[in-house]
Amino acid sequence: MPGDYVSFSAAWFTLSLINAGLAQGKGRSGLQWWFISLIVGPFATLLIVAWPALATGQPDFPPGKMSRNQAVVLGAIVLLVMFAIFGLAN
């Protein structure tokens, strides 16, 4: 069904944005990981989470910034909401 492709594509694109944020949080290039995530999707998430963060000489969580756990929880909530919206639309 065409509607299934739309919801799958929206979830894949959203995951790529979440991966870009996770990569930036670990000191890596968000843009590069966004492109990688568009191609390999969930496998990029596994790589980003499994690889250690790059040493930047800055504190892990400067004031006013979102921690990695908060970003993951927020990303999961966004995905669940999207799945609920697209699931109800069908």
C-alpha cells in the first residue's frame, strides 16, 4: 500500500535526524551521520551508540544542553507519536 511507504519513509527520515543529534552529542559530524543514517538507518544508530564519544576537552553536559539520555528519550517519544499519527491515519 502506498500509505505504508509514506509512514515508513517518515520514520526512517526522523530516525536519521535523531542520529544526527546523537552524533553531535558525541562530538561527531551531525551532517555526515545524517547522510549515513539515510542510507543504513537503524544500523547507524547502533554504531553511534556503541562507539565512544570523541574527546573534545569540554564537559560532557554543559549547562543548558540536553544529555544523551534525554535526547534518546525525546527521540523515542517523537517516533512513538509519529507511529501513532500515521497508524491512526490508515
